[in-house]
Amino acid sequence: MKHFTSGLVVGVLGTVAAGLGALFTFKKSVVDPIEDQEQKFEDNRKRALRKSRAAHNG
């Protein structure tokens, strides 16, 4: 029974670690690039708005 319990604990911990690793990898490879691209678009929009206002100030 001792080997079963220790094997179960190790298995559960390994499964949890694999799941967390998969989530972290997904975030780094999919979510972060999308957020970076959205930030670039926002920065470009702000820059264009400032440039437009500056051009019309005379």
C-alpha cells in the first residue's frame, strides 16, 4: 500500500506540473505575442493622433 500511495502522489504531482507547463508555454507562445501586437497598434494610434493634432495647430 505504501508504494501505491507514493506512486499516486508522484503521478498527481507530475500531471499537475505537466499541465502548468503546458499553460505557461501556451501563454508565452500565443497570448503574449497577441498582447504585444495590440500594444503596438495602440502606440501607433496614439502617435498618429498626436501627429494629426500637431499638424492642425498651425
